[in-house]
Amino acid sequence: MAILDGKALSEQLIDSVKEKAEKLHPTLAVILVGENPASMAYVRNKKKACERAGIEYREYKFPDNITQESLLQKIKELNEDDSVNGLIVQLPLPEQIYVPEVIRAVAPAKDVDGFHAYNIGKMFLSPEFEDLPPATPLGIVKLLDHYNIPIQGQEVVVVGHSNIVGKPISMMMLNRNATVTTCHIYTKDLSAHTRRADILIVAVGKEKLITADMVKEGAVVVDVGMNRNSEGKLCGDVDFEAVGKKASYITPVPGGVGPMTVAALILNTIRATERQNKV
Ligand code: NAD
């Protein structure tokens, strides 16, 4: 078993854009609502990555009781601000906010999280149209590519069908000519599917959902889940110890997909800035 080291690759990717950042002076604006500890930790990592890459980082903090109207107003302002190249609204948002409207409000050209329907729709066409793909799926593809893991013709099984991970990574795998199965909470016999996977990608949010008997010998296992176990430690959706013994490659949690998501956000910010400057 070998580890897919997302932490090391993430640092390498972030360092690789420094020269471009020096020329382009990109700016990333981050809207943070409330004080959700996980969101605050994610945002801290994004800030650190921007600093490392040489991207200007601007944070806009709002209290939990912000109205939909004020939030949309701030997004509009940042959309129109030419000094801002990338704009993200950290999720989750409080109950009174209607998330689809917030996602729709971000200008597609600045949507470096890749959540807007315009960017998602383009992604359906082919890899060449994945201009600003969602950050986590882009991070996963970069990780597989770095380790020269073939995708074409492989059986890829994705567990989870969210709009930000499961569905877009399924599409990106299909774009690369994998045979893709997407499983979710209503899948009848999950292990019948996971056992066929050459590449198994799990994005559910349930500790130890994937056990060793559900994985084929030699499979590549990508664990997107981020959970806290009974001891409060960060863990994924895969039983790492047992599955690791069968897998050819596996991502650790932490240190796998998480840092790759941050690196992908940095790559998207550079991409968005280049496109805005017609580079
Ligand atoms: P979500 O929380 O929106 O949805 C969960 C998905 O899992 C759904 O598609 C649901 O149908 C499926 N599911 C639930 N129970 C299941 C079961 N028993 N069997 C099969 N499928 C089941 O999904 P999300 O936002 O993609 O998040 C999933 C996990 O990934 C969470 O732990 C989240 O914290 C983590 N995450 C990590 C990163 C990262 O950068 N590492 C990024 C995004 C999300």
C-alpha cells in the first residue's frame, strides 16, 4: 500500500504558481458568515495557501444573522470590484440564507469554488471545458494524475452524489473515459458496487462506512470524508488501517484530499485571473 500524499503535492502545486502570481497580482475574496469552527479552520488554511502562493487574500466577515439581501449586496459589490479576481462564500450558511441563490449570485468568471451552474455546465462538455471545476474534484484528479494512476477504461465507483463532490467528480472521471458508477444513500447494495472499483472515491461523511470487505485487492481508494471520531480526531469515511492493507494506493485523512482542495482553489484563482487578463 502506498499513500497518496495530498499534503506534499498541495505544497508543490502552490509553490508552482508563485511566479505567475508575482506577475498577475491575483486577489481572492472570501466571505465568511458566523463562527462555525470547521469553516474558520478551512478559511485559515485558504489564507495560508494564498500567502504561500503570493495571492492577496481579503476576508469579509459577517454575523450569523446576516440577511439574504445584505449577503447578495456584498457579492454584487465584489463581483463589480475589478481588483477582485476570485470570490468564494464559505459554506455552510445559516438557515435564513437560500444557498442556491448565493451560488448563482457569484460572477461565473470569479467563481473559483466552481459551484456556479455555468461552470458546472461547461464541465459536462469535455476536460478542455473544465475552466473552473469544483475545487475538491479538481484536487482529486490532480492527485491521481501526479501518481500516474490511469483513469481511462477503469471502473470508477463514487460514493456520494453531492453537487460539490460526488456529481462533479463522477463527470470528471467520465470526461477521462472511466466507466463510472455513482452510489448514494438510496443505492441498494453498496458493497456490490464498491467491490468492483479499480478507483473508489468516497464522499459521504460517515466514519468507517467503507470496510475492508467492500474493497477489491489493489484498488485505489480516495477518501474525501471529514469526520470527528469519538476521541475528537479528524477521520475519513474509510477504515484506513484495514482498507490500507488491500489498497494499492490510499489517501490519508488528514493529509489527503483536504490539502488538495486548497491547492485546487489556488489553481482556480490563478486560472480565473489569467482569463480575466486574457493571458
Ligand atoms: P453531502 O454531505 O452533501 O452528502 C452526503 C452524500 O452521501 C449524499 O450523496 C448521500 O446520498 C450519501 N450518503 C449518505 N449516507 C450514505 C450511505 N450510507 N451510503 C451511501 N451513500 C450515502 O456530501 P458532501 O458535501 O460531498 O460531503 C461529504 C463528505 O466529504 C463530508 O464528510 C464532508 O465534510 C467532506 N468534504 C471534504 C472535502 C475536502 O476537501 N476533503 C470537501 C468537501 C466535502
